[in-house]
Amino acid sequence: MAQLESDAAKRAPTHHRMRTFGSTVLVVVASILSILAVVAVWAHNEVTDTDRFVSSLAPLAHNPDVQNALANRLTNAAAEQVDVKALVNDLSQAAAEQGVPPRLADLIGGLSGPLEGALTNVIHAAAEKVVTSDAFATVWEQALRLGHASMVKALTGEGGGAVQLKNDEVTIDIGPMVDKVKTELVNAGFAPAAKIPAVHTDFVVFSSPDIAKIKGGFRLLEVLGNWLPVIVVLVAAAGVFTAFNRRRALVGAAVGIALAMLLMGIVLTVFRSYFLDHLPSDASPAAAGAVYDALVTYLRTTVRVVGVLALVVAIGALMIGPSRVAVTIRSVCGHGVAAVRHAADSAGFHAGPVDAFVRRWKRWIGIMVLLGAAVIFAFWDHPTGMVVFWFAVVVLALFAIREFFAPAYPAGGPLVPRAPATRPGPPAAAGHGGAAGA
């Protein structure tokens, strides 16, 4: 017997070390996969959810940097269609036909430069009027909504539509906006603008020599968007279940995911600088920065939500532990709820059979509260940090109600939990009873 106990004692530490190692590996894998899961969900939602895509980019129509970049692009596109030299020659010839002195006609012929500058200013003013109007914001939103299917084609490698992928660039065709500028110029009395033909010019949203790699990665993330979050939860749960100390493993998994979200936030900030440093020479950094921020708005929100949720889980796991801080906090809260219950009883409150029911099923009620909150949160459409906060508040309130009906601490008593009620068992034998009493 002694030999068997010795062998078991030798095997136990090795067994615990293996379980700890396996749990650590699974927790680390879950933390790494959580980054990919967040990106995959964001990419999937940006492609499949038109309303979310439009809500991300529609505010750009009111962004001054984007408006200025679009006005410049529209000005260049419209000015390229007006032959200033031919226009000046026509004016000079018309002046000569009207009997204007040759010297004055020649002077008109030398106005190409000033006239071109004045024309550019007129077009730019009209373009600014267009892009800063409410009508433009409406057109912009409609173009985004109608072009969403085209964007899906672009990101999957297929062309066509207002949004296209070509020459390592994702672009938006702003030809309809050029037509609107032309109409504004004609209405303002600039008749030559009517000769501007229908043009299709592109506004570059994103440019990178690695766009082909981005396409392939995007397709992979889009496919895994529905499954990676489930895989992360399963891997993390396996890591917690494998661990010898499961509460500590739960804390480790939650902290690991929170750190992964912190890393993801840093990467988004660093990549923004990289993105702006590799723009084409004719692109507006301010406008491109606004576009980048709009595209990753929901990604940043998701990173914050997952990070906050992970911290809430870690704090909750620590609070149910045996540490002095956790025990003190539980004791103070328990005594507070017990005092409220004592005051209610003194005022004539009677819970009836609810007390007995809650005392009997107290543990399972807590489990069902946590499971219910997890299920509701899993199906919550686009949660935010405030949603996580209010979920935590509601869960704490439900636990306080549970404690109200089944206090673990006597009101006004010492900071020691009340012993749980035990069901009466069969009467013990006299000999055993005497031994027990002794």
C-alpha cells in the first residue's frame, strides 16, 4: 500500500504539469485566434451588411478633408475637358471680326494663362458648392448603397460597377459627380462647360502593391467570419477545462484575449501611419486618413468590446476566488444585501416559498444567470462597450436579488458566510451518535 501511494505521489506532479502545459498552449492559441476572429467578423460584416457599410462611409460626405480632396479631383477632371487655348483663339478671332484693333486682339490671345487660372477657380468653386451641399451627401450615400454589390465584386477580384479593383487600387467612379459640376457651371452662366463630355474618373480609396495578397486574405477571412469566433470560444474552453486550476486558467484566457485586443488596437494605429506613408503622390493624406478611420470604425469598436468583455470575465473569475481582496469584497457586498433583507423583514416583507426555492437552487440559479447572459450577448446585434457595461450591471443586479432571497451572511454578524442548510438525514445509531457527541 505504501509503495502504491508513493508511485501515485510521483505521478501526480507530472500529470499536473502536463495538464498545465496543454492548458497554456490552448489559451495562447485562443488569444492569437481572437485577433483573426475580430478581423474576420469585421470583414464579413463590411461585405454582407449593406447598412453597416453605408453607415461607415456615408459620414465622409460631410468630412472637410474628403470634400476638399473630391473638389480638387472634380476640378481637375472637369478642367481637363475644356480646351482653354481653343477658347482664347475663338475669343481673339471673334474680337477681330468685330473690328477690334489688331493689338487688342493679340492681347486677348495672350490671356491663356490667366484665363486658365480663372477657369480653374470657377470650376473649383462650383465643385466645392456641389460637394458641400446636402444633395451631394444624398447622392454619395445612394452611390455607396448601390455600389455595395460592386465593392463585393471588387474585393473578390471581379470588376464592374462604381467600385472597382484595378492596377493595385480600389477606386470609386466619380463620373456622375463630374456631370453635376458641369450642370452647376452651366447654370452659373459658363456656357463652354456644356461641351464637357461624359467622363469617368476614379477616386482612389486604397492603393497597395500587395492588393492581390489582400484579396486572397480577405476571401479567407470572409469565409471564416462565421466560424472563427466559435473556434476561439471552443479552444479557450478546452484550455480552461484541461487546466488543473480552472478558475486560474479562465483568468489567464480572459487576460490573454484582452492583451490580444490591446495589441490589435496598437496595430491599427501603426498601420494607419504606414498606410498614409504609402499613398500615391497625388492623393490627399488627410482625406485618406478620414477614409481609413471610417473603414475601421466598427473594427475598433469590436476590439474595444471584446477587450472590455474579456476584462469583465477576468475580474469576475478573480472575484469568486479565495484571495483576501475577493473574500473581503464578497463579504462587504453580502453583508450589505443581508442588511437590506433584514430591513425588509422588519418592515413586514414575506417572501413565502421563494426563499426556500432560491436557497435550494441557489448555485444553479447563478449558473443559469451567467449562461443566459452569455447566450443573449452572443446573439446581440453589433454590441458596444456600453452594452458590455450594462450586461455586467444586470448580471450583478440579478446576483444581488438572488442573495436577497438567500443571504449567505447574517445581518450585522461577522464577516463569515452562513453555513448552508443541510437536509435531515436518517437517525444515527446510538453508538455512532455517542461517538459523534464525544
